[in-house]
Amino acid sequence: MTLFIDSDILLDAVLRREPYYQPAVQILSFVDRGDHSLCISAHNLLNVYYFTRKHAGKPAAIKSVGLLENKLRVLPTDSIAIRTAMATAFNDIEDAVQYSIALANRCDMIITRNLKDYKKSQLPVMTAEQYLKTTRK
């Protein structure tokens, strides 16, 4: 299963944001199981750096980005993704770019905390909690 992980899930894990921390960490731990490929966009790393630096300082931001970059598959944010995103019916360009990257790279699902941002998605979209429930069956 190839999951595209949205920035909010990454930030929930890195910044230990409750009550979302545990589900986010559990999703990210799937990378070690071998039955999931976890993908993020290069832009997601910029978001993680920015918010982690703001809340925890530059050394924590550098460490967090390095760990994510080494563990997860980083997909490029290129002009094709941006052009594709602008042609979608999404209201928010950043979400549209994330969606376009996930679609172009054949991700099976998007994991996000903000389902409403992906209402126009042709890919399945779940929260971390929802996805975890499907894996326990």
C-alpha cells in the first residue's frame, strides 16, 4: 500500500500535537513494517522545517527534516504538479499540488487530518485514525 502523508500528519508527529500525536506516529511507523510505502512531497519537508523551527528551534527542525527525508519517499514538487493542480477543482492550490503529486506517483491513498481539503480527490482520503481502524480488522 502506498500512502501519501499530508503535512499535518507529519507535524502532528514531529511537534507531538495532541490528540493527534499517537495516530500520526503509528502511521509513520508503517514504513518499518515493509508492507507500506510512505510518500511525502518536497514541499511537505519545507512545511515541517518552517513550523518546527518556529516551535522548537532550528536544530530540531534540521533533525526532523533529516529523519523524514531518510525514512520516507520524497516526491518532487515540480512545474508539472503545479500546472496539473491549477487545472483541478480544488479550492486551495497547496492541497491541489499535494493531490496532483500523489496522483501522478500512483499513491493508493492520502492520509490527512483535513478531509474537507480533499473533497474533490479521486483518490481515497482518510485521517490517520480512520486508516488505523482499517488495518486492525
